[in-house]
Amino acid sequence: MKKILISILIIGVVAAIAVGGTVAYFAATSNDVTATVRTATVSLAASDSGGSTTIFDISNAFPGNSWTKDVYCTNTGGAPLWVTPTWAPTASSAAIDHDMTFAINSVTGYTGYQSGAYLVPAGGQLVFNVTLAFVETHLDQSALEGQWVTYAGQFHGSTLAP
């Protein structure tokens, strides 16, 4: 009789555990899971140390002159950018654009470099030290008088590596 009572007690305990676990399983709840994606802003600004976008404004130039200046390229957006600088004459009154050279002497502020592009972090600033030079020319003085050339520096920014 004692064995029967112990067996019934054990069966009752096992049944209570099974029913309680099943009830708990069916009564379980979970929290909603959400995902929020926000895109970054992409913005790039270039200027000289005084904030002007006209980097060089030169008058009375003659062959042999050169001018050096820092150009500040600031990533004002919220994402890192790969910045590729290009310099080219955009307008000219004569062929003197062939007698001008533009060179990047140094670059600071970048965190990576690949295929001519500089990586600048969000809020970061690149400083390009550049030189514009009027090299010796094949033109005589009378052909040079009153001539002009306009150069444009462009900074192309991309979030994709080149």
C-alpha cells in the first residue's frame, strides 16, 4: 500500500510539473523588435584659410611666378567621404593655360588613401597645400599682355571607395 501511495504521489508530482510547464509555454510573451535606419548627410565644402572659395586671384603675373596656398576641404556631413581633387583651366583668353601648372604639394587630415582619393571622416577636414606656377613660356611679352586664365579646383566626394 505504501508503494502504491508513493507511486501515485510521484505520478502526481510529474503530472503537475508537466502541466505547469505546458501552461507556462503557452502563456509566454515576447517584446516587439524594431529596427530603425537613418541615412547620413553628405556635404563637402572647400575654401582658403579666410573662407573664400576663390583660392587664387592673381594680377600682373609673368613667367617664373608661382603662388602657394592651403585649400581647406571640410566634410560637413555625417558620413566619411572619399575626396578626389581635380584642377583644370576652365576659361582662358589665350593659350597661356598651357604655360600654367597646378600641383598638390601635400595633404593632411586624411585617414585613408586609395587611387587618388583621400578618406576624410565625418566632421573632418583635409588641407591641400597647392602651388600654381606660371612656367617659362614660348610667347613673347607683347603676346602675354592682357591675357588671363581661370583655373577651377573641384573636390568630388563619395561614400564609396574608388
